[in-house]
Amino acid sequence: MSQLLFNITLIISFMFAASIVREQIIYRVEGIKRYKMYCLISYGCSYGLLGSILMIYTIKIDSTMILDLRFLAVTIVCLYAGMVPAIIAACIIGIMRLLLFGITASGIIGAATIIVMALLSGWTVRLPYRPFIRF
């Protein structure tokens, strides 16, 4: 239970820090709107980092099963920034999955699943519903 609370605290803290950076630094710089792709890449990289950290602090269900919340990082960045940052984050998380847990069948399946999740989340963002329903 404490591992789950730690993961949730990590996600909330990361979102709070990202909103402070976005509000205080990015939006106050003149001409930042011209660099929209730079902002999307930075969102993708930062949430890819969050997903990688969430994989490090996995939740152990039993001796052979673990649960990590890396999918939440992809879903959140896709919901708030779009499909491009979600795919960037998913690629970073997929590579880190292979680096952390080795190149095995389950590692490749986990890396492929997160990329599919990013594509599905990107498709979901285009639906004409409110953000809470899409989430």
C-alpha cells in the first residue's frame, strides 16, 4: 500500500512541478509560441522521464508480479499536450523498459504495449468529449 501511495504522490508532485514550470517560465518568455514543437518535445521527454521513474518504483503484487503506473504518464501527457508528446514519452519509456528489465519477450511486449497505448490515447484525445471523460 505504501508503494502505491508513493507512486501517486510522485505523479501529483510531477504534475505540480510541470505546471509551475509551464506557467512561470514557458509562458512568460517572449516568442515561445513560435517554438511549439520544442515545447511538445520537452513535454514528451519530461513525461517519459516520469514513466521511467514510475517503472523504477514498481508495486510488487507477489514474488513474480509487479505493477507499474507508467501508462498514466502517457495518458496524462496525451490528454494535455497531444499525440506527439505521448509518442515521444512512450518511446522513452519503452527504451527504458528494455534497459531496466532486459531484452526479453516480456520486455519487448511491455515496450510495444506502451507505444500502442500512446497511439490509442492519441486517438482518444481527438474524440469530442470533455477531458475527464476522455481520461
